[in-house]
Amino acid sequence: MEIGLNIRHQNGATFEALRDEVLAAERLGFDVVHFPDHYLPTEHVTNPDGSPGLAAESSPFGPTDNWTLIAAIVPMTSTIRFGTRMTSSTFRFPGPLAVSVAQINRMANGRIDLGLGTNWHEPEHLAFGVPYVGQGERFSRLEDQLNVIRGLWDTPVGQRFDYQGPFFTVKDGPGIPHPPQGKPRLVIGGSGLKRTPRLAATFADEANAASGRQPEGAVPFFSACDAACDKRGRDPKTLRRSVMITSVTCGEDDADIDRQLAAAGMTREQTTGRGFICRPPELLECLQEWEASGIDQVVISRRGAVDPHSLQLIGEQVLPALGKRPAKV
């Protein structure tokens, strides 16, 4: 089972801090690191009056772009994979995105995952002049974009790809080359049991479940993916399975946990019912349950942006018990 780290760069950190967090994750033995595709913080909290809110409305370091970060850090690494959960289909045209991700994948010798989704955070669209439409149209556009990206990636070099969709048209699109290690992994995820499994079975290399901490919560989603694969005549075993454990605060003691929450701009009271506050043994038990379920990848998404101490804690007290060893980099 691969163990990944999701770094919420949008919550505020310098490039140097983000770079150092990735390099430390590689040294500690993490298999993959992901960046969300958000320009503004999106961390949910519960306000004192019980209403939902966000931990912060803006980053003190300004907005950052995940694919720019990945392209900058990839040449500094040698083993860890990079990916997005999820690249926003509303931010980019599919053809240029296919080119950019394939180019970074060649730079990384095949260590790139493209998670692609519809995005839900309307404020960041308004903040940066990006059109935001209803969920139905966002899903329709996503399917159109997946057709374009998959078509350009799967067309052999020297051949041309044509496509006519409701939103995008491709004429004489050249096949995009890939390194010997392979194409980027295309990942589709969510919690819906109809459209998302169908898109995953049609286009994806990996399906990502938004299921919380327990494997039982992912059963309906992955069962729907299996059924969608069967309907298309695809072997369900060819579709990798992954999950993300969100809003994790793993500390060595109460003081460490409170420190991490404060750095993320919240209190324990604001996290009630949201996230996973734990010690290393509890996190290990959670990951072992997922491993026993046969999952291919689990990504740990901590609160805040970077935290070297919590990263070291997980790397030294959790990863070794899962068979992970410090990378020779």
C-alpha cells in the first residue's frame, strides 16, 4: 500500500517551506505527495455559534499554484510521486493541461498523478475571475475534458487526435509523448454513486473515494466503480483504489495537538465532528485497517500547510510499522 501526504499549500507557506516539507517526506519514506488545486484556504471549522465557517480567508503568503509548485520541486527529488487531489477542471483548458502534466511527467520520469475534479469552492473563482457554473454543467465539462486529455495522451506519437464534444473541439491534436516509465496516472474521485464511478471506469487509472477514516465507508463507492467497470467490459482490478484521510492532527501529546490546531487557525472546539485528532498509534491502526481492506493508496491530509514536527513524528513512528523505510536520496 502506498502512503501519501497531502500538503495544503493554500493555507499559507513559503516556497522554501513547501519544498523542505516535500524533501523531508521523500527522505522519511512517503510514496507520494499531493497538492490541492485551490488558490484560497478551504479548511472547514464550526464557529462558536455553531454555524459552519473557514479557518482563514486568505494566506499571509499570497496564493500559490499547485502545478507550478510541482514543476519546481520535481527536479529536486528522485523517488517520491507527485499528484493533485484534485486539479480543478474549471481553472484550465484540457489541451494545455494535458501538455503541461505530460511535460512534468517526463521531467519526473513517470512519477506524476493527475487527479481531476469539478471544484466546489465558488469564492476562489470569484476572487480570480474564473467563471463558475452549476454542478450539472461542471460535470458535463469534466467529462468533455477527460475525453480530450485521455485522447491526447493515448494517441501514438506521430498520429493525430480529433474530438467533437459539447464544450471542446480538437482538430489534428498531436499524440503527446511519454517517458519509458509510463503516462501520468489519471485519477477521478468523489462520493457519488452514479456519475463519478462511470467516469472513473471510462477514463481513470485510479478511483479515489471521499469516504472518511473507515474502510466500510468506501464500500458503496468502490462497489459502484466495480459495477461501472463491468458495464464497460473492463476488469475492475485494472482500476486502482485510493482514499484520503482529511483534516488529520497527529501529535505526540495534547500540547502538540493544540499547537498544530492553533497554527492552522482553529481550536479543538471548532473541530468537533470534523477531522481526525490522534496519536501515532491511532493513526497506524487506521492505516492498517485500510491496508487490510486491499486499498492501493492512502493519503494523509493534515490541517494547516506544513509542519515539520508532525511530519517527522508520522515518518518515524507510523511509516516503519507499515514497511516504509527512509529513501536513499
